[in-house]
Amino acid sequence: MIDPALFDPSAVSDEIRAQNAEIVAKLAALPDPMSVPPAVVRERRRQGLGPFPLMPSSSRARTITIDGLAGPIPLRIIAPDNPRGVYFHIHGGGWTWGTADEQDPWLDRLAESCGLVVVSVEYRLAPEHAYPAAPDDCEAAALWVIREMESRFGTSRLFIGGESAGAHLSAVTILRLRDRHGLTPFRGANLFAGCYDLSLTPSVRHWGNERLILNTNDVRVFADNFCGQAPDRRDPDISPLNADLKGLPPALFSVGTKDMLLDDSLFMASRWVAAGNTTDLAIWPGGCHVFIRFDSALSEQALSRIDRFIERL
């Protein structure tokens, strides 16, 4: 069983308690992001006016484009010298916001600490491009990486991962490669604070209005944006929690106890291990949604746990 002490309020550090209060106060003073067009929020995020602080760009990142079903797909690549593997990364942002260059320090860290070439896909965003646009782009990009990684990067050791919507799209991509192409290429999956049920898990539905990065209405709007006119949100290609999860790679599920998407990781990790897959579940006391975007001792612990997970595979 999960250690109940992780959920005890006394397990939350003073640093994280203060950080969460600061986030709630900051977001309460800003306009409701769901009251303006997505393009406006995207520009605000570029200026550091969203919930997360701006992260510096990597000096060694480069962007190439590949062919996708609906046109070119940009890929942002950060490569170390003498790589020991490739990390296919899918960014978060509620399928509506976010870009491949918003989290370069994480990707630089994977390049340095784990010797991985990081390839981050710039998939099409909702609501302008609803389902299946984002999964289609991620699938196409993953297939390109599988075809090209040995000749371009000299390695066939492949990982996949993402945060929030990126963790969801990572799970969808793993399943598409298995079911559509007969491929199981990943050594491991790093799935951080994903949303795996777009009909909404209890922790999302019961959260309420307080915006600790997200609130209930935010996730409901994001799900509407992503799904568009899709008739069945229980479809495993939309909600991978409902998929047959047999034969999948080892996965590390990470989530904070103050993340409204907590149930998604608890449920998905349970189903992942019950299907016979190697599964790690890291639960971080007091962590808000994708808390690793903020500097703290907890963030360093979570990022180090990711490094160790990758290094042992």
C-alpha cells in the first residue's frame, strides 16, 4: 500500500507550504486564463505572466522539421557529446498552451546527467487543432525518432516522457506504437503529473475553484479543447487509463499530493503494475501540479529520482 504518511500535512515542508500559498495568491490576482482566447494566454506565458516562471533557453538547442500527416512538425533537439540514449519528450500545457522550448533546463539536465539526446515535439495545439491532431503529431515524431536515432545519434536506447498533457500524450504514443505498428521501443517512460482520464477523475472533479496552478474548471476546459467533437471520452486513444496496458515499458509516475490530478497518477500506476509492467510511483508531499517548474528542495529530489530511474534502465 501507499505510505499514508506521505499525505499527512506534517510531511509538507515549510518551503513548499509557502510556495503553494504564493502561487495561489499570484494566480488569484491575475485574470482568469479561461476568460480570454488561448492565443492571449500563450503570449502571456511567453512574457512570464502565467503560473510558471520563465526558464532560460538552452544555447545548444536546435530545431528541425519533419513531415507530419497535416504538414511540417518542428522538433527541438538538445544533444550531448557521445550520447548514450535518446529521450523523446512531449511538453505540457493542457493540450492548449505550452511549447517545446519552455523547459530547456530539464532537457539540458537529461542531456548532461543521463547522456541523452532530447527530442521535444512541437505538436499542434487545441482548440484550433482538436483530437486527433496532437496524438497524430506525437506518433509521427516518435516514428521518425525510431527510424533515425541510430544513424543520427548512434544509439538505439530510447525513452519517452512528458509532464501533464505531455504525460498523457506519452502514454497515448506508447499505446499507438504498440497497437498500430507492433513496436515496443522504449526502455522506460517518465510520466509526470499526467491527465489520463478526460472524463475527469474524482480528484479533479472535487477540487473546486482554488487555482493552485489549475482548478476544476481549467481541466474541464482543457479536456473540451482537446476532445473537440470526439464522441467518446472513454476511448483509450483519448483516455489511456481505459486501455489494455499489457506489455508496456517500465514507468515512473510522479505526482504531488497537492496536485488536483493526483488520482490520475494513482489510478494509472495501479493499472500499469496490475498489467504486469515494472512500475515506480513517486508521491511528493505538498507538491502542486508540475511543481518541478519551481526551484525547491522537493523539485531537486523529484528530478534526481527521474535521473536514477533512467540511469538504471
